[in-house]
Amino acid sequence: MLTSPLSSGSGTAGSYFKNIAESDYTAKTPNISNKLSSHQIRRQLQMQFASMSFGLSSDEQQKVGSYFSQINNIYGVNDTSIRDEQEKRFKELKAELDELYGLDGEPKKLTVEEKKQVEEIQTKLDELYNIVPTKDPQGADRQRAESLKWELKKLYYPEGKILSAAEKKVEASIHGELKELFGIEGPKKLTKEEQAIADSLNKQMDEIMGTTKKQLTEEESKRADALIKEMEQVVGNLVTHGLSRAEKNIYFNLDDKADALKDLAKERTLTDEEQDELAKITQNINILLDKAAKIQEQQDHQAKQVHNQMGGFFSQLGSLGGGTLLSTTI
């Protein structure tokens, strides 16, 4: 089953977004830019500050320390450290889940024929979800599409990063603009019959790519469920950053209720009352996430102001003959 039709596939509409997200992005020296998120800025500045010799005086070192303290105060020292720890924990959980399903090996190298088969299957999936491009942007529109590609790459950097509510809003905005540029109408919600076709196509693709999940024992299934539950908890904690503890508890309760109703919908058609309840739950979840996103955006704005001050500080050191490589990369 596709988790996100817009970010899967190869060679068609889905592949465009997948290639954007999975393109290699490496830099020998981290480059600090105002376009990076505040979390990335802080992490990269700290990495450079720790790994390079500045020859700063004690007063200058204290000044640098004060900038990091300001950013800590904006986000909350505990919340900032929790984000790093939880992203690490999410990767650990995913690695264990992949191992359970036998997906922890090296990716299979596809032949030319297998790549063609995968592309044909993905085309069928794109048609099923109604995400086939109807336009081929040219000129300024093509340049805009390429610019959006880089914005997504930065949004997904570093690899394995979990998006906050504010970042998810940015992601949705970028995807929306790309859909408009390429004339993509979907993704549409599949009927049960269409979902069965999608599941069959995905099964065929997994068989070709060597990504078929192994059949779990009862004990392994329980462990897999526990891993997925904890992964959802980690994502929930990160996406609700900025909300009060009470608001986070409300979010998780609503999320559990929504999951229960969605699971029920796989077994039978929901009653009108159940559909109304799910709609209200979804609306309340979105209200909480919108509030979290506004808080996160405000924090990011404040953090970038500190970043600009720090940039000016190092630039001044550079003009006075002090500083090092960091002075030239801000």
C-alpha cells in the first residue's frame, strides 16, 4: 500500500517527488545559509565550531556561547536535545523493524528489464491515483520547478529527518505548487476495488525489487506493532513541538481514536455517525497542528535573527583578520 502516492515510484509523476527526496546531497564543508532551517543552522554551526580552530579570545568564545544559549532559550534546551534524541531513536526503531521484515540487506541491483517493469507498474499506480502529469513546464515554470526541487532537498536534509508541523506545512505548499506546475490533479482516494488493485501492483513491485516483507510469527508481529506504535509516538512528539503537555495529550488521544476508526473502516463501511466523528477528530487534530506550526514558525524566525547576528559577528572577525573558514561560509 502506498503511504504517499506523491513520493513514490520511478519515471512518472510519483518518481519526480521521490527523486527529489532521495537525491544524494553531500557537502564536504557544511554551508550555512539563511534558507536552511534553524535546527540545521544550529547543528551545523555547532559542528563547525567544535571541529575548527578559531583562535578566539575568551570574550569572543563567550559571545559565541551566548548565541547558542539564545537559540536554546527560543526552542527550549530540553526540547532541542529531545529532538536529536528522538530522531536517533526513530532511526533505531526503523532499523529493527526493517530487520524483522527482512529488509535490512543491501538494495537489489535491478537489471534494465526489471527497471522497465517497475516503471510500467508505477505508471499504472500513477494512473490509479490520478497523479499523472498533464503539463510539461517550460521556461520560467521549469526554473521554478527546479527551485522547488532544491527547497525539498533542503527540507529533507539530513537523511532520515522527521518533519515538524511547520516543516510539513512548507512541504505541503511545495507539493501543491509542483502539482500545479505539472498539472497533477490527484492523489485521489481509492475505492476498495481500486485499493485491491494498488495492493496487487505494489506486491508485484516488491517482488521485482526484492523488498517483499517476510511473513512474521505471532511474536514478531507483536514486536512489529510495538515498534510502529513507538515510531508514531516519536513523530507525534516532534510534530507537536511547542504545544503544552495537555495539548500534546489531547493530540495523542485524538490520534488514537482516528487510528481506531480508520482500522474499523478497513473491515466495514463506517456509519454516518462514525464518519462524522472521524471528520471532527481530524478537524481538531488539524487545529492543534496548525497551532504547533505557528509556534514553530515564530521560533524559527527568532532563531534566524540570532543566526544573522552570529553571521555578522564572524564576518566582522574576518574583516579584522580573525576567524577561519566559518567566516567565509556564513
